[in-house]
Amino acid sequence: KLLDDLWFRGADGVVKTRDGLFGSVMAGEDEAVRFYNEWTKEVKNSVPADRLLIFDVKQGWQPLCNFLNLPVPEKPFPNVNDSQEMKKGTRIFRGVAWGIVLVGTVLLVGGAVLGWSLWGPQIVSLFA
């Protein structure tokens, strides 16, 4: 039943998507929240409690490791979506993008100058 809201097999045997998740997101925030809440309720009703972990990443390693019966790692829980990390990633991306633009420009201009110095007079003589 859970996957029935996302996919179905058409008469032609091809797996297709239903409006479910994707349609609700496209319909706007209210519809997306309604779909999410219904989906969460269905998951909680369908999965045995001993097989289901309701987890918030803000809780860190402990509940996840307890659920999986694994030791808690020594390293801190990763927070790749925190604002500082996102800003850092954006700065790095911008720096790389500008580096590509600048290096590309230098190579293009340098190639044009080199090309002109090697073949410029021959090109001009073709049109004279």
C-alpha cells in the first residue's frame, strides 16, 4: 500500500508515477503537508514499532545507534545542512566557478594572441 501512492504498473506493464508525492508538492505547501502527514500516519500504522525508528537528526548518533544495535561513533554527528557549512560550500563553489571563468578567459585570449601571431598574416593575405 505504501508504494501504491508513488508508483503503479500501467496496462502496458510500464511503471509510472502517481500524483501522490510529486503531485502534492506541485499543488502547494498545504497539499504537500497533508500528503506528508497521511504518509507518516500510514507508515506508523504499517510498520511494527520494533522495526520503526522515528528519528530527528538533531538527536545525533545515540537513538540511531541504539536502534541499529551499533556502538556510537567517536566522531561528531555530521551536520552537512547547517547554515555555516552551506555558506562555506557556496563560497567554495563560487570560487571554483570564477576560477573556471578566469582561466577560460586567459586561455581563450592567449590562444587568440598566439594564433594571430602565428597565422595572422596568412589569414589577412587570404582576404586581400
